[in-house]
Amino acid sequence: MPATGPDAVIWGVTTAGRRFRPSDWAERLAGLTSQFGYDQRLAYSPLVMPVTLGTHKAVIVGRALEALEPRFWTFLLRFAEDNALLVSYLDTATTPRAAMQPPTATANEPREPV
């Protein structure tokens, strides 16, 4: 039974507007579902993909993961919640350009220099 609805995009930006560290967090998170192919190259799951959108790192989590592995879907969203990361829900298959910028941070804290 395929899940319907938008995909989750976990952004590398906190609710305070800060960039999430370490810088390879998206690859590490997506690496939980990756495997090495016959060509000895790392292949990410099509349901958990690390991407760079504009200047921001993000992980796109396919909605089908919710039906296939509900505990892992919950783990990924709780990871974002525990680390105060911004999450948006988009239909990335039909509107990939909508994912070009993360939603605006909710807190009005001054940003630290990076």
C-alpha cells in the first residue's frame, strides 16, 4: 500500500536560522540506507536522498518510506525535531523547484557568523 502525500525535506538550517553542523550531516543521515554497488560506489536509497538545494544541504525523504518502514520515517522526522531542523513537505517529484529555499526560521535570534 503506497503512501500518498508530499515528501519531507529536512533542511540543514535550525529554527534559529543557523546552519546545522557537521557539514556532512546529510550524507551521514542518508548513509543509513545506502549500499555499495557492483562498481564499488556508494548508492543512496531513492527514498532518502542527500541533496544541495541552492546553498543549503537537505535530505529528501520520500513519502513511500512511511508505508515501507514507518519506524525509520519516524526516526528521521524525530532527528529533525530533536536537532531543531526546519522541515517542509513538498511534492518534489512534480515541483522540484519549490524545494530551492528552506522555509523561514521561526525564531528571531541574531545569526552567528559562520
